[in-house]
Amino acid sequence: MTAPSPELSAPPAQGAPPSPPPSMRLRELVFGAACAAAVRAAARLGVADALGDAPTAVEDLAAAVKSEPKPLRRLLRALSCYGVFTEHPDGTFGHTEMSRLLREDDPHSLRDISLWCTEPWTWDAWPKLDEAVRTGRNVVEGLYGKEFFVYLNEDAPESADVFNRAMTTSSEQSARDVAALLDLSGSRSVADLGGGQGHVVASLLDKYPAMQGWLLDLPRVVENALPRLRAGGDLAERARIVPGDIRESVPVEADVYVIKNILEWDDESTARLLRNVVEAGGPGARIVVIENLVDDTPSMRFSTAMDLLLLLNVGGAKHTTKSMVGRLEAAGLTVGDIRPVNPYLHAFDCTVPV
């Protein structure tokens, strides 16, 4: 008698839904690009924005987003398999907790981040992941003949805009968590390095009314700093905006430096940035590094995927706790507390030795 297939021989736990066999799970994984493309299509079409609180017929949704009903039904049916939208017995579709995150007006919207992770350049780069693994180098320069961010700004301005919106969304959503976590009592000034539009420094200035704040980022980024930080804003008298490349210099002396989600470039750039901060702050300065980790975190699937994407575009990497501590100590910093900011981020509280 033929032995049963190992895929079919293990019964599910009592009361638990049956788990798909390995062959089915692998088939689903290799079609992962279809799921990512479907999320991108729904975001670009604006389906989540067109869908209200009540379940809606596909024909009405199609008219709202200017698409053909039959292929839109196919798109929504595919997404509903992953919990993005839900299909009702009468053929209408409704929102789920995930599909609402694709709405532009949702306070926790992930629309721009969903677009950023599926921009056209990603579809060029992912097939070359084996090359990046083999060489340890990014593949974008080979594809486009330019460093990644130079390529974005010169040849793919729409992708550059998506990147800026996605980073702004991410910073805005995490800024309150960062401010709630950090105790800066007794500090007179804080500098947010690579801080985008300044959501983190604005949240810290709100928390500490006597504190002075600095926002440092590239000129094209700080041109769009929060109005609150600019002339005429309610925080303008306590905020200073400094355009520049922090990988080249950090021309600000502050009590505390916050570095969030930028220690993931190539090793040379990261080491140079940390040297710049240590030199700017001097002995006794406090440096708080906030990053995604690829260990000890509930967001492992997202973080490890972003880690691979960083390998492809800039030759960078997300860190484990151990590798981050090693990087910080190599820069001459003393690492103190390591604490979660939220399910996606950890804070490394460091000082420059006296």
C-alpha cells in the first residue's frame, strides 16, 4: 500500500482551520507578485476611496474609478483572498480593515507606502536578487547607470515624489510614538537628522515647550518642511531648518540627535554619518537611533522584505539588534537602553563618551 503523502498525513489541530499543504503554500508564494500588483492597481485606481461604508456593486465601483466592471471584479476577488476587501454573497464588495488603509483619508493610510514598494523600478530590480546576493552589491546602478537616488530624481521624478510622500506618511505616523517614548527632560536642544518634513522634531517641540529644535535634510526635502516650523508657524521661533547632506557634515551642535530610518545605506555612508554626528555633538551628546530590525520584532515579514529591497537599490541593509549595536559601538558610541517604539521600530539610546 502506498504511504500517504506527508502533505496530507498530518491532521489539523482540533478546531483549527486546515492548513494548506506545502505545495499549495509555495505556489501562492511564487505568485506573490500578483498580490503586490493587485494592491498597487487598487491604490492607483482609487478603489478604496470610491468604496463607502455600504457594500457596493462592481458596476458602480467601475463607473466611479473609470474601469471595466469584469476585470475590476477579478481584481477585487483576488484581493479579497488576502483580506483586502471582502466579497459578499450577493456579489457586492465591501471594506475590510486592510482595504481601508488604502484610502487617502484614513489617518493610518498605507496607500503611498504600498505604491512605493511596487514602483516600476522594483519590477526591474527584483528579478536580479540572485545577482545581488551573489555579489553583495546593489543592482540599480547596473540597470540605470546611476546611483539610486540620483536615478530617482533625474529620471523617475514620479517615483521620487511617491518616495517622499511615503516617507512623510511613515514619519507622521510614528512621530507621536517617538515623542511619547523619549524622555528629553533637562535637554535644551534636539536635532532631527534626515528628518524629512520635520514631524518628529515638531512632536518633540510640542512635548517640551522650552526646547529648541533643528531639522536637517536635503535641500529639496526641507523646502517642504511643515509650515509649523517655517516663518510664521507656531514653532518657528524655536525651530531652525538646515538644508544639507548629513552624510557629508552635521553643522549643528545639540544636546540630543535623533536619527530615524537612515542607518541602512551602504556601510561607508552609514559609518561616515555616525562619525559626523559624533564630531558635531562632542563628548556627552545623546544620540537616539531609531530603526526597523530584522529580529525580535512582530514585523519580520515586512522588515526582511525591505531588507532585501535595500540590498537591491542602495546596497544597504536593515539590522539585527546585534549588528546595530556593533555599528554604533564601532562609531565610538556607548549604547544604553534598547526599547521598542512601536511594533515596527526600536530605539537605541546612545551617548558620546566623555
